[in-house]
Amino acid sequence: MSTSFLSKKQIDEFGRCGFLVLSSLINDTLVEGLLEEIRGNLEPLREPVEFEADVGYPGAPAGRESEGGKTPRRLLQALSRSEIFEKILGLSSVKGALRDLLHTDRLLVSRNHHNCIMTKYPGFSSETNWHQDIRYWSFERAELISVWFSLGEENLKNGGLRIIPGSHKRRLSETRFDDRKFLRTDLPENQRLIDQAENVKLSGGDVLFFHCKVFHAAGSNETDSPKFSPVFTVHTSDNEPLSGTRSAELSSYSIC
Ligand SMILES: O=C(O)CCC(=O)C(=O)O
């Protein structure tokens, strides 16, 4: 394996907290290029798209025909939209960080999970409750990393992520989840866990790496500007999706 990109301190931080923010990994030109590409996919709207009405999250419009129901929430299949997404995943800094966190050069991006641009519009954005990304994924081992590219300020006000540090190491009983595998907020023991959450503040060009088992959530966008965040899920070639599951539907994309 090639030499280390991250410091030992950063690798330890990821191990302890389950997430790591690397600042200014994407330069301004690339951020602008990504924003231009995303706007071009929104106007006119290019399918496949998941709308606010489809997610059924708190605050989402009841149906596609309801007011705001057709507000885009995720532009799906990002890798099929433009080579610019391959470009950011292939940056030596991004690959270097992933190599250090997953301890191998053989890195694959799932086309079945994330592989999207999260869009959060003022007015009609819903909240995402506390969850682990792995909840609907089926791989040999729960050792995947989500890579979140920030293209502008992300904070509590515009629906930025909140993460519970160290929660990827917790083993919680099934009774602590609702039937969609979100943490039940009516339980005091869950509330105590949620009280430990940190707001993740990001700026344009920052990249957030987070473990597939770390609990995270996000609110609605209360500002006047939409927020766009390309997100991808990375696994290693010795951690295959289980055949016959949704995780195995489309073959992964190699960023070796
Ligand atoms: O931006 C958000 O609302 C969070 C999205 C998220 O955590 C997810 O889709 O897994």
C-alpha cells in the first residue's frame, strides 16, 4: 500500500469518533464546476430524482401533488450524470484518506447507495431522523465509509449534518429503533445518546468521511438558499455486497 496521507492523529480521530472532516480538499474551481453541473441537472430536472414527497420524513409534503411535493431531495445516480463526480472521487487526497481509513488500495464506490446529490431547498425540506447508513445495506462486513462533499457553508441553519461521536461503536437493541430503523426519540436512553451530538460545520471544498454505523441526523433548510451535497459510499474489494440484495444490484465503481 502507498504511503500515508492522513496523520496518525486523524486516523485515530476517525476510529474514536466515527467521522473526520478534511478542510479545503476540493479547490474553488472544482467546487464551481460541481455547482454548475448540479444546477444543470436541476434546470431542467434530469431523472432519476427522489422528491421530498417520496422520503416520508418529518415535514415532507404528503404526496407529489401536494404543495412542494415535487421539490427535489436527491439527484440519484450521480456517477452516471457527469465525469466530474469520478474526478472528485479520484482525487489523490480523497483516495489517500480513504486508503488510510479502510487500510487498502482496493476502493470501490457503490452505485446502489448514496451515489447522489443531496439537495435541500428552503421552504420544503424535511428532517432526517437519527439513523445509521448501514441500516438498509447488505455487505459482508459493516465497514463502509460515506464521503460527503460540501459545496458551500453547511450548518444547523441550512440542514447540515449532526453526528453522535463514537456512536459507531454502540450496540443498541432492536427495541430502540422504530420500524424504519430510526432511533426512537421517545426513549430517555436514546435522548441521552442524542444529547451527545455535535453539529458538523462545513465550508465549500470540505469533505466529511463518516463510518456507516455512526448515528447522524439533519434538520430542514431554514435559509433562503438551497444546499447541494454530493455523497458516495465506499467499500473495499474484500467486502462485497451480499448477492441477491439491493446492495448488489449495480456493480461498484473502482477508484483504485
Ligand atoms: O441531509 C440530510 O438530511 C441527511 C441525509 C442522510 O443522512 C442520508 O440520506 O443518509
